[in-house]
Amino acid sequence: MPQWKQSLTKSLHQTRSTPESRYFQLATVDKDGFPFCRTVVYRGLTDNNQLVVVSDTRTEKYQQLMQNQHAEACWYFAKTREQYRFRCTGSIVTVLDDQPLVSAHWNKLSDAGKKQFLWGNPGSERTSDSALQVVGDFQNVPSHFCVLLLQINKVDYLNLRGNPQCREWFYQNSEGTWVSQSVIP
Ligand SMILES: Cc1cc2nc3c(=O)[nH]c(=O)nc-3n(C[C@H](O)[C@H](O)[C@H](O)COP(=O)(O)O)c2cc1C
């Protein structure tokens, strides 16, 4: 297991009692090169080093990743004072691509979590102050529900504990082996 993955596993374990440690920032770019950054929930890390996020194909990040797979995830663990920046290649999986995978993630959501996908188009005008209508049901996976797989290509790790602080870059060499380099913070 690459060293950064061991560190991340440890960070997740050490912060397991703080729900906000499961949120990270995901940045993508639009067709004009404008960056967009938003908070998402960490849903796992695959054996082949893909961060897993659930999302909606009607959001901006979907369009942006379809046009440009480059993405960056930035994750700060306040308790352990560690920051991970992951350079990623993003791909999107819908029920049409992988029904078992997408259904498994849908079924893991709470009813409150599922409801957020059944309110209508994210970002479209809200015309009334009344409660949002739920369209669809919790049993069926909506066609716009998707899983984002963010393949980690490079890691910039910064640990603020200690004096001096520690910063390490991790990347794969030409043989595909993860190597690291310590750098000045
Ligand atoms: C704490 C928190 C967690 C969030 N988790 C997710 C998530 O896992 N997936 C998601 O698509 N949006 C999530 N959002 C909403 C996004 O930050 C964003 O507002 C939404 O996805 C629309 O972004 P976009 O149109 O730029 O893609 C979360 C927001 C917050 C504040």
C-alpha cells in the first residue's frame, strides 16, 4: 500500500468521531477554464486508489468532468492538522454503466439523503417558498444519481504538526511504483 494511503487510513481512523472529517473540497474546471470548487462527502477509497463520491448528473461538476477529467480534491483534517491534495482524473458512473455499483451506493443513503436527489433540477429557479416536492421514490435509483470515481495520480501531503512542518509529494514513477519526495513546506 502506498505510504500516502497508509497515512490517509490513519487520518480517517484518528478523526472517526468527527463527521466533518468526511468532507473534502472537489475542484473542477469549466470549458472556459474557470475553476469551480465545492464540498462533497467521502464515500470510500477503492483498491486501485479512486476516491468515491456520490452526486447528480444535473450538477455543474458532471458537465465539467465530462468536458475535462482533470480535478483536484483538497482535504484538511483539523484534528490531526493534516492536508491532502489529490490530483485526480474523474469519471462518472450511472446506473446504465454499472447498475450494481450505483444501486449499492443509492441503498446506503438515508431517506433524507435520497430525498435530496428527488427535488428537481439542482440550480434551477425555486419558484415557491413552500416545501419542495419529492418526485420519484426511494426504491428506484434515479437515472441522474451517479458515482464519481476520482483516480488519484499525485498527492501533496502537508502535516502542520511539528517544527519544522512536514510536506511530502507522492507520484508514480515510469514503472507505476509510488515514490515520494520530501519538500520544503
Ligand atoms: C457538507 C456538504 C457535503 C456535500 N456533499 C455533497 C456530495 O457528496 N455530493 C454532491 O454532489 N454534492 C454535495 N454537496 C453539495 C455541493 O457542495 C454543491 O453545492 C452541489 O453538488 C452543486 O455543485 P456543482 O453544481 O458545482 O456541481 C455537499 C455540500 C456540503 C455543504
